[in-house]
Amino acid sequence: MDVQTFLASGLLEAYVLNQCSAEERSTVETMLQKHPQLREEMNRIELALEQFAQANAVPPPAGLRDKILRDIANDASTGSQKVNNFTRNMILGGAISAAVVLAILWQGSQRGYRLLEQENKRMQQEMQDCQTRQKQLIAMEDQFNLLRDPGTKVINIAGKEKQTAVYYNNARQSVALDLSRMPKAEPGKYLQFWAIVEGETAPKSMGMVATDGDWQKFAYVENAIGFAVSEEPTPDGSAVPTTVVMAPI
Amino acid sequence: MQDSIIIQLQQQDQRAIATLYDQYSAALFGVIMRIVQSRELSEQVLQDTFTKAWRNGASYNPEKGRLFTWLLNIARNSAIDATRSAQFNHSKKSDSLDSLVHTPGSEQINPEHVGLRELVGKLDEKYARLIEMVYFQGYTQEEVAEATGIPLGTVKTRLRFAINELRLIFSDNPAAMLLIGMMAERI
């Protein structure tokens, strides 16, 4: 859609008024991203409506400001209350959803449906956040268990400037590399991770080293006695190490 | 100024709420009063609005609109929830809509905005009512058409016209006022 057609469609006004379907909303957001001048236009629409609201303003009672600020300060100062509020909000969230369902049955109104849809979206978002956090927690727990296990061997490897460690555990069949202390690859070069396996003459490739994160797990390899990192010219690595940049100390 | 409030808001800095309250509480209270129609309940809703803004500050995304638009959405939804739980029924709400929208009590006028109020008074009543219903009270355009008996297409056209007219009113351009008069005749 070109900018003129878009402006004439009235979608931008509908967006500001919260009157868009999900599909229309994504059209508007795409257009805003593509044409920054539309953002200016949206801002002007919002400003006009904001001034309209200001023109119809009713001053709230004098004591309310302090009361609200006091409540917020309480909310902030008690950490445990936050948890309680969170739990309460979760329960309340459920209760509100149920109430909204009842409202629909009772009223059969479109407005109730819209609220339910919004509520539903919010709950979905919250659930997604919880799941992401849970995944992070599980990964951290996994890392913590490996680190404190007495059966975990810590193999230090070092290069010219930096030193890091590989955590190797037979019973857990785990190999993990601490990336937080790794050197960066030269521009256009890629780091590959190798295991030196007992009884074998050539090092075994474990895969490429990730470019972000601070902890990387690799597929377990039996009878490793050392590990190394090499710098390679291709992102897929090589069959034999090109330039070894880190080796066991 | 908006930028620093946004950062404070996202970091749950209490100063953000104080600033937002000073700037927007009266405008929001005006909207809430229109929906809730009880002063006592309106105060509760205004308090809920700022508490929600405080708790959900991190979710505000400046790319999706101005702070006031965000706050208004919170206020409007809280007010609609409050009227529902107070078991206001729909017909009562529509009835009192007419009585409330166009008869603001003299004690409610915010002196700072008297000049603006006069200006907005120049906005044709049929447009003012449309904006009130949609922008303040969260009616969909379909619901407006149903409630007022105006065809949906006309509702949409008038709404766009009303917003453009507001933009002219607030543009401080005397020539704009003439233009409004001329254009209003045509729709």
C-alpha cells in the first residue's frame, strides 16, 4: 500500500482509537515501520485527541495524588507483597477471565468478547514469559549441577591471552565449555572445538563454538584427555585443525 | 521530556507516576467520570489506573503510541470493568450517555482548560459526541452505528473528519477556524 492510499483509508485514526482488528493492526505497524513519516502523522492524530481529552478534563480531588503515590511506594518497598500481588493477580486474572465469560453469556455483547480476547492475549503473553524463564532456569540448574558435581573434571585450556575451562563428566556424559572467558575469533574466522581422545592420533571435532552466550554444551565424547580450540577459515569448520588458538595447559 | 519519563516508568521509578499524574490525571478523570458516572467509583478507577501503569510500566512501547494514549486505554478498560462489576446494565449506560456527555457540571470545569473548552465547543456537536463515544468510552464504530442509527460508512467518515477538525482547532491557526466552518457544512 502506498502512503497516500494508506492515509486515505483512515486506518491510522482507527489504530489510535484502538478500533483495529488484529490484521489491520499489523498492517498499520508494518506501514509505520516502512514509512517513518507516518509516525509523525500518528503523533499528530494522538496529540489532537489528547488535547480534546485535556479540554474535557475534570480535576480529581486534592488528596488523591498523595494517596496514589503512597500506595505505589508501599507496593515498591515490600518485596514479599509483590509476590503476593503477583499470585493475587494470577488468581484475579483467572477470576476476571471467568467473569468475562459469564458476562458474554449474559449480555452476548461484542464488547465482552473483545475484552475476553484482550485478556486472553495478555494471559498468553504471561504464560509465554513464564515458559521462557522456566527454560532459562532449567539451563542454569543444569549448569550448576555439572559445576558442583565432584565427578566433573575441570580441564583448563589457554591461548595467548585468555584462559578458560572445559567441564567434562563421564557419569553425566556431559561436555561443556565456558564461553565467558573465550577469545573472539579474528574477523572472517571461526572457532572450532576439538577433543583429544585417548588412543587416537587425530583430534576429534566437537563442532563450532557459538558466537554468543556464556556457556555451551557439546555432544559427549568418551575417553577425552584434553580439549582444544582452533581458528578456521569457514563457518562450517575443518576436518583437521587449521590454527590451534587454545590448548590444555 | 517524554523520553526521561519513559525510562523512569520502565525502571519502576516512582517519580514517573508523579509526573504522569500531574500531567494527565485531570484528563483521565474526565474520561473515567463519563464512563463510571459515580464520583467515588471514579476515584477508585483513577487510582487503579495509575497502579496498573506503575506495575506494567515495562510493557509500555513508545513505538505503539504516546504515553497518554496508553494511559487512556488502561483508564478506559478499568472504567468499563468497574461499571460492569458494579452491575451497570447497558441500557442504563446508553441513557445516561446523552445526559452526561453534553452537560458538564460547572464544578467540573478545569479553569486551565476553559479556553480550550470553548474552542472544542466549536466542534460540531455530532462530531464531539462521536469522538466521545469512540475515544473516551471505547465503543466500536459498529456499536456507534447501532446506538445512534447512523450508517456505519457515515460513522467512519465523520470520525475521520472529526479528528481532522480537532487537529485544525488545536493548530492555533485562525484561518483553520474558517475552514472548519466551511467544511462542516459539507458532511
